Amino acid sequence: MRKVLGLAFILALVATPALAQKVTIDYSHEFDFKSVKTFQYVEFEESKVKNPLMAERIVNLVRQKLTDGGLQEVSENPDIYVTCHGTTAERTSYNTTSFGYGGYWGGWYGWGRPMAGTATISEYNYTEGTLIFDAYDAKEKKLVWRGSGTVTVKDQPEKQIQQVEKILKKLGDKWQKILKGMGK
């Protein structure tokens, strides 16, 4: 019985989306990324993160990561324009935990007593947040790189900025693997 309870508890934890963090990258295979030396961060009114304090933290992190990665921020004539978009959505997840067995026992021919079992359904409401980071070729004015990260948003701002840092780190790690695959 302990094994069944332990397994049910582990399955309930695994099914909870609060621990998930997903990052993806897409990019133009024709663009010469090794020629990029400078960037300029640009904001669009429709793409701003709704919380102005968090938006400022995110922009500062993006700038820091790009300069730490060897790019220089300029106020005009950049190689690429960089921007960030943020969205949130309220989600609901349902977890079902079953105990006992259903069906019949006692014979091959369907006779016997029904076996008892119970199931509990738990509802979990959470906010899912997605950050999308775009880089545009400054000359052609077209998108050349997009990275996105989706998480279950934590309540505390300190935890939220840690989530953003993790997204940026994962995107950076993933991008480095892609660059190595390109031989750059």
C-alpha cells in the first residue's frame, strides 16, 4: 500500500506544470551571425511586459547577457535590433489520483464481487508566462532570430526574475550548441 501511495504522490508532482520550463529557438539559416558585433534594444508599445518594474528588469538582463556575450550596445546603426515581448495566460490543470482497483475478482467468467476504488480530482490554477526575444537584421528589417521561454509564473518578483534568468541561460546554452553545429 505504501508503494501505491508513494507512486500516486510522485505522479501528482510530475503532472503539476509548476516545475516546467520550455525554451525554443528559431533562426534564419542564411543570416551571417558571426558578422554581428552591435545591437540596439528597441521597444514597441504592443510588446511591452505589463508590469513596468519587471519589464525594466527583463530589458536590463537582456542587455547584460548580450554585452556579456561580446556584443556592443549602440544607439544608432546597429547590426541587429533586439526586442522582447511578454504574454501571460491563466491556466487550469487537473490531476486525478486513484486508489484501489476497479473491476471484478473471483473468476474467469465475470462472476464475483466488484472491487472498490476511489479517485480524487484536484484542480490547480496557475499563470503561464511566455517571453519572446526577437533579433532583426538592421539592414533588411527582417526577423533573423527568435527565442522563447514559457514558465509557470511565480508570485514573488524575485522568483520571477530568477525564472527570466534561467530562460536566458537556457536560450544562450541552446544557441551556443547551434553555433557550434554551424562551425562558428
